[in-house]
Amino acid sequence: MDVRPLDTGSPVPPFEQLRTQLAARAASGDLPAGTRLPTVRALAAELRIAANTVARAYRELEAEGVLVTEGRRGTFVASTGDLGSAAPAAAAYAAEARRRGLTLAEAHKLLDESWMIDP
């Protein structure tokens, strides 16, 4: 992941520069939902800043709902989708799949295949 170098002469603290940059990239789609971010240490080394600076930016972005940390799996750009509005469609699909006698694995397979089709 390319991150723009931070401006060491700026009055804006480095964690805020990083937070702003990542938030803007996530909002623009440059960092799509599900993108795995580098570890705190790896990004700190790449930017030549303290690991606590990256950790603070990640924490603030997580509090804002921009990032999600999944334990040892890592830190990812959060989904921006509205799960609430997708719930009725998911329930309808599940009901239809059950009505047709599909197993959960078969229903998942159909969803996976449909997911890969360009809209």
C-alpha cells in the first residue's frame, strides 16, 4: 500500500496527517472496503515514524468506523455498505434457497458465483 510521505515541517501532527490521508482514501474508494492495511510496525517503518503514531491514527480511524481490527488477522478498511438495507434481501434469498431445497453450502456457492459477476 502506497502512503504519501508525511510532512515533517507541518504544524499538523503526524498521526493526524496519516489519519486524514487514510480516511480520504477510504472515502474515495482508493482503499476499498476489505483492504488489509500494513501492520502498525510495518507502516511505521515505511514512513519512518514511531509505531505509536501509526497506532493512534489506526485507533482513531477505528473509532470513526473507517477501519476495523480483527485481532491477529489485521486491520482492514471497514465496509461502508448499509447492512440494514441488505438484510431483507438476504432473508428473501435464504427463504428462497430453503424453499428450493438447497443446502447452506449450495446457497453460499451460488452467492459466491454471483458475487464474481460484473454488475
